Amino acid sequence: MVYSHVIRGQRFVFAHLAELLAKANERKSGDELAGIAATSEQERVVAKLALADVPLQAFLDQPVKEPILQLVLGDGLSATALATQGPVLMDLLWSRARALNWSLGRPFLIQHCRVGILNEIGRLLNPEVVVLLIGERPGLAQADSLSAYLAYRPQPGQTDAHRNLISNIHSQGVLLEQAAERIMQLAMQMRELGYSGVRVKEGLALPRCFWLSPLN
């Protein structure tokens, strides 16, 4: 399927979903070698606008079946937080999961996102662990704070009691590298225990991982 977006009278066309995702993301050598990376900052911005209009079903039509880790971006109550923190944190998580040889579902973005979408993602894609990176309500002193919600095999009917949360992810709070480490440690605990939520506490005795450098 071809995707397109018009800005200031100029139409940008993306041949398929993989190209759209690559052009919307930050520059990566693999995308450049494949010839699908954005050629300018303007094209990257337009790709992000086009990606925001892609319905969730487009991703569900070509999923990785039952991935170990599914990453999701949601604007929530602060699109600024998502735009500022989300792409870098997602890359950090992606590289760490790859270092563990985990299978990864195709990441996607949800507009007007709320945390309850985790249950629907679990029902449709059946991932083992879902991580939702979502913008927090802007505060008086911080407008770009991000939260990470994690759930193990989420299903309809589940509540916050079945989820784990890492909040205040921003430059004056939990730093991105720290957030990535904590998220991955929680995900590993969930896989070890077979559940998520209030019974899962950070800091249980799992071996600390020495991650590979983020992949380009």
C-alpha cells in the first residue's frame, strides 16, 4: 500500500509501510543501505505526519506473530513528551531487546492514546510483554515527561493492578538510559515470573545485563 502526505502544496509519497516507518525515524545506517531513509529533515517531518494518519489495522495486517516484546508509542496527554523522549527511548529498548535475541513486534504510534489500549494490543497481537511509552499530563515545571507502562500478556478486563509503571522520564527526572535499563529489567522479571502488576517489584535478584551499544 502506498502512503502519502501533502504539505504546502507538495506531495510526499512513501511506497510501503516499512519505508514510511524508516523515513519517520531518526537516521540509521541500515535504512540508508536499504535506500529507505529520509533524505532531508523535511521528509522526516512529513513522514511522521503521514505515520500519524496510519490506522492501527495497517500494522495489525502485517504483525510479527506473538513477539516477545511489543513497543508502542502513544501521545497520551503530551505529544511534546512523546516527540522529545519517545524515539530515543524506543531505540534504546530495541537495541537491548535485540542483544537478548528477543523477537520484536513492529512498533506503532497511537493518537489520542490511553493506557487501556494495552489490553486491546494484547488481544490482537498476543505479545509476551508490551511496553507503552506515553506522554504524561504536563506539569507546571515539566512539559515533556514520559511514562512507560508495561504489561505481561495483557487481555481485556485487566486494570492498572496488572501493569507496571515507570514515570517522570525526562532530562530532570529519570534519564533515558536509566529508564531503558529499568524497563528491560522489569520485562525480564515478568518473563521469569509469568505475570506483571503489583506483585512485580523493581530490584528483584536478576543478573544485571551489560547491554551492547545501541544498534545503528
